[in-house]
Amino acid sequence: MKVLVAVKRAIDPNVKVRVKTDGSDVDLNGVKMSLNPFCEIAVEEAIRLKEKGVVSEVVVVSVGTSAAQEQLRTALALGADRALLVETSSLLEPLNVAKYLSKVIDRERPQLILFGKQAIDQENNQTGQMVAQLIGSGQATYASAISYADGNWLVEREVDGGSQTVELSVPAVVTCDLRLNEPRYASLPNIMKAKKKPLEILAADSLGASVKEHTRLLEVASPPVRKAGIKVGSVSELVEKLKNVSGVI
Ligand code: AMP
């Protein structure tokens, strides 16, 4: 069985995000980029399924500019077998990304397609769900455990106040949540080996996906700067400030 993992190049989660002075977007100039953390969890899960003998091949795919090869090499160093880059410099709208990915799925015919639950840059939480619709498969979002039994995928999902287990026929789309696993680090020898693993580049236009612009980014703004707090000398002063200054009581 084959598992396809969709991975996105995103701003590193440890970077303090800066907005461009004209408010047109986030400033990515000279900023460290990484594998989106939820995609790392998806890659880890695919590798664990291979280690358990459930799947035999792990393929990672990213839609983006040639810079995304860096994140694909990271996924190869973590243990993926081969990588595909759908190369495009256009804005990565979830519906367009989903259309490209569904073309890759037609070509690769995986039995499981793993996604992160969301990308931490745009926080869309849409791409996996859209792919499931486009390929007509079942889907389970927010997975906290994945197993395979009697020809179906069993997925435990995090829901309010507990968990839910669903059974999905093959092929299935699953989006991965934080508690699914703790991703490993790539060892130096595996980073070296990853340089020789296959990474195929597909021109986005060659896939025959009908994409168009549905969304335009109008403005990005930083959160308002928090005002410094004050120290109060007594409970009565606190109550007086809450009543007369902040007006919360
Ligand atoms: P989003 O819907 O943008 O929050 O992304 C959810 C998940 O979809 C990500 O964690 C990835 O698994 C996948 N995804 C989103 N954008 C891309 C992309 N450009 N290339 C590959 N996978 C993507």
C-alpha cells in the first residue's frame, strides 16, 4: 500500500511574524521557513505505518515554488521514500492546491492521503477536506490515532469532550492533529541519504487542473500593541480601577 503525504512550506513556528510596512502581507524576507508542524506529524505517521509494515511506500508532495524542495528534502530525511513538487509561483489558495493534489492522487493512486489539520501560516484548515470532496473519498479530520484493519482505515478523532472512532474505506483522506504522535528528528546520515532520494518536479500547468483566483488578500495587520499594566496597592484600589477606569464591573 502507498501513502501520500501533502506537506506545506510555512514560516517557522519559532519566528516572530512581521507584517510588511504597507500591510500587503507578512514579510517573509530572510525569514526561516520550515515544514508546517502538522505536516511533520503527518509524515511521522506515514513513516510509522511503514515501520509497522502496514504501508510499503511513503510519497510526499508539495505545491509551491522551487523553494519547497527544501521541505521535501526534510521529509525525505525523516524517512519518506520519494517526493513530488508541483511547481507554481501563484498564490496557494486551498481550492487550487486541492485541485493540483487531486491530479497527483489520480496519478499515484495511494490508499491513504495524509494532511496536516492546518497550515500555521494561513490557518485555513480546508485543503484535506476539499481533496476528499474532489476525489470522492471518505475523510476523517483531527486524527489522534490511525490503524488499518480488514481493508479499512480506523481513525480516532478528537471531538469536544472525548474521542470518536470512524472507519473509512480505501482510499481515505485523514488530517492529522497534535496528539497523533511526536515527530522524530532527522539524523545526519539520513539528511545525507535524502539528497539522493528521488524528487520529481511537475509543472503545475501540465496537470490539467482547472484553477482560477477565488480569493484576494486585501490586508494584513499586526495585533494592537498591549498597553503596559499598572500595580495597585490594595484590593479597594483594584475594585475602584475595575469600576472607574476599565469599567468591567
Ligand atoms: P490548510 O488547509 O492550508 O490549513 O492546510 C492543511 C493541510 O493541507 C496542510 O497541513 C498540508 O497537509 C496540506 N497543504 C496545504 N497547502 C499545501 C501545499 N501548498 N502543498 C501541499 N500540501 C498543502
